[in-house]
Amino acid sequence: MNISSAILHVAPARIDEARTALLAMSGVEIHAQSPEGKMVVILEDDDLESAANKYVALHAAPGVASVAMVYQYSDDDIDTEEVKA
């Protein structure tokens, strides 16, 4: 599991177009946006490679000028045992 958040800066004239493209991406949620073109998005994915590909797609979305990752959490869902020496 991979969860991350990012701040996007979008050209204000293209904010509706960018919003439509972002909402069409699986695992992407828009949590806030301003009229000036800033958006806060949350991304959820199964693995780091898929998450990295999603960040590439964010950069390619219409009107997106920049993407800045703010937070990232990854969990492999692997149970580990403590080893006693």
C-alpha cells in the first residue's frame, strides 16, 4: 500500500480541465483547490512503481505547471518477527 499527498499548481484558466483529468485517474482524490490554481491531492496505490507512474501522469495533466510531493507512506503488508539474539 502506498499513500501520498501532493500540491499541484495549475494554470487558473485550465483548472476545470485539470480537475476533470485528475478525477479520471484511479486512486487520485482532490481534497482542496483554490481559484489561483493550487490543488491538494491524495494518491493511493498498491506499490511504489504504480505511485511513481501516477506522479508522472500528474505532471502530464492539462494545465499542471508543477507537482510537489508533501507526504508519502508505504507499507509492504509483510508481517515481521522480532529475532532474539
